[in-house]
Amino acid sequence: MAFAAVVAATMTVAAEARGGTASAVDRARQGLQSYDLEGRTTTRLISELGDFVAAHRGEESPTLREARFMRSMAAADLVLLADHHGTPELVGRVAAAYGLAPGALLAQLDADLAALEIGVYAASARDARHALSLHAGARETTRERPRGARGDLLTLAAIREAAAAEEPLPALAALAEDPCPSGPWNDCEATFAHFAERGRRAVAVMAEVGPMVQRLRAQAQVDPFAAAVLLDVHRDLEAVAGLELRPAPSLGEELSLAHVTTEAPRVRVDVVMGVTASEVRFGFVPHVRFDDEGHPELVAAGVPILPHTVAVPFPRTLRPFPGPLGALRDALAAHVPEGAVIGLGTTSDAPAHLVTRAWLSAEAAERTPGVFVAADAGDTLRGVPMRGRHGPSDAARQLFVRLGGHSVKTRGGGSVDIPRVRSDNGRLHFDYATLESRLAGDRTTSVRFMSSLDGQSLTTTVFLAAPARRPLVLELP
């Protein structure tokens, strides 16, 4: 309940309980309907209420509780408004009115407000204590945060600052806990379920903006603090309205892409197309746009939106020579709009010839992939630009991935074989360290691979081989 509304609710009880008129309390009821931030009217009322409370020390009555509430809330509000408006001299006046040195004010306000967290005053006192803790530097999260004008204002200010950061998504994510702690597939609100964990946190804190603005607008009619900051609230809303966030999508349990550890850029694609050992799944990558009132809108180039996917099984019998698959070609043509940017990836266990067949099917549908994608350790989508080429490549550097290792042929520099090496446990593995050293320099690179190569080995090789500023060339039959 807002400050002034609480005071109004207690006036009748207090009037009946006191034997005579407590003039300081009566003046405060009238004078604290709004705050005098530049003059001394409000601080004088705080001082008078302090004198009234001191004169009745040891007593207990509804009027005294009301006086303590009005004194503590008004003082806390002025401290918060001084910080918000950048007027630190106001804090000195509040401390003097409270009979304390400025350095002792916050601790005393917290103690006085804690004593009021009972009955009709509890919600307002809790809101003020929460806001003062944020003012003192406590970390804000959205989970179990008290709902009130003071905490809402400080949270809005933190969101505005984070949204203006060079990298707004991690800055916003730091303000919230995961709204889906059990994962996006377990009782997770629909908007959040489409994103990986950091994205869910960023979207969750931004989704608070609209409700907070609505609450502050309503409370401005009855709460002097909300009335004093309403113009600032609208400025905060204008600062974040129209913001777009592009978090990493939640790929879902059925589409677990191979992982990479190399430093590859985060990518923007409209569609993720994942090849598994038994089927191809594709879904649209969403992003979130916030409207003029701060409400989130899920945006994607089509449906279904990840983690939901269209699944197209591979035929039980495949021709030895890879070619386009009619069912996959038709599904892509039906669901994916022309011009959509498609990211093609593979699960770790899918044989490479299935990647070839998926590419050829997309090409036949005139929906050719432009990015090879994978997931990093945090399940953020990473990718490298690529283009396909039918037949032998004329790239300056040509890489062939065999089951026994890598072969690198460089124009004018001959060929080198990089065999698999044996680890301490006796198992053979690709020598990626040597391969990386051989691939130094930003040169046009093509990759050819054996059809039985596993998806993880293909993915790791592609990301190592990709030039910094040129698309990788994928050799196709």
C-alpha cells in the first residue's frame, strides 16, 4: 500500500485512540502529501515528528506508530530522491532533521523501518528498506523483490543503465536470476523458454519494465515519492522502449549441436538447421523487441520458434552418392522464407555425409545455408560464414579431413599430412594443435571430408580452418 494511502487508512483509528489533537501529526498528514525537495518544509515536518516521538518515549499508541512511520518513510524518501536527482546536500538536511550525523542516517533508518514491518505499514516499510539497500550498493535481482515505488524506481534506473551499455545483454542478465531454474522445458514461462540461460535472465529483467511503470503511474496518485519521480520514470521508459535483444536461442533437448572451444564470433541467423544421425531438425531463431510501454514481443522470421523444431527423418535407405532429399527440400521450401539466413550444424555423432545431403537439399530448395554453426560451452550459438562449391576447389589453401588425419595443400607451398596422434591413454585423436599452426594466415580455405567422418570432428575442423575475414569454402559433390 502506498505511503499516503497507509496514512489515510490509519487516520480514523489514530483520531479515535488519542485523547487530544497531536498537532505535529496532523501537520505531517497534510504536509507530507507531497515533498518539498528544494525548501525546508518536509525536513521541518520530519524534525517535528521526531520531537513528538521523543516526547512520548516509552508510550505506545496508534498515533505514535503513525508518527514513526511518517517520519521514517519521509526521511528515507528524501535520501532516495537526493541520490536520484544528484542533490547530496539534501541528505545533510535530512540527517539534521533526524538528529543524526549523515554517516549514521542509513543504519538508523533501516532499524526504524524494520520495526515498522508489521500490520498496515509492513509493505511500505519493506519497500523503503529494499530501496535503501540498493542505494547502499546491494545487488538487485528480480526474484522475490518487494513490489513498491521505491524499489521499482531504482530497478528501472539500473535497467536503463544496463540497456545503454555497449553489451546490453550481459549487463541486463546480471540484474536477474534465471526465471527458469529447472531449465526451459520445466514450467518455464513461454517467452523465456526460447532462450539459453543468460538470455532468459536478460529478458526476465526487461519484462519487469512494463509492470513497474504501470505500478508507478498508479501510485503517483497517492504516494508523494512516486509523484516526485513520475517524469523520470517516463524518461527511463523512453530510454528502453524499442530495445531489441538477440540472446542465444535454446536449442532444445533434441537439437544438441556439436561444441567448439575455439574463439568464434556469435552469429545472427534466422534459422538453425541441425543434422542428427537420424533426421534433420530446423527452427527459427527468436529475438525480443520491447514496445513503447516496455512490454516484450517475441519476433522471428517464421515458425516454429526454437526450441521447437520441424523434424524431417532421413530415409531408411540412402543412395551411396549424396544428393538432395525430396522431403527435406520440400519442408524447407514450405517453412523458410526466401532470403532467410540459415545456420547449418551437426550433432557430434552424425556422419558427415548426412551434412552433405542436408546442404544439397537446402540448395535444391533455394534456401542455401550461409553459416556453419555450433554451440560453445555456455550453449551460445557460434558460427563461421561459409559457401558451398561443387567439384574441386581452387582455394589458396585446401584441407582434406581423413579418418587418419588432415592433409593441407597450399598453393605454391606443397602438401603436408598431419596424422592422428596417440594420447597418454593410448587412444588416437586428431592433432588439432599442429593443424592450427599450419592454418595460420587469412587465406581462402576450402574443406573436403570423408563421408564417414563424425560430426564433432567435422565441426572442430571447420571452426579451426575458417579464415578471419573470408567465408570458408565447403567442397561438395
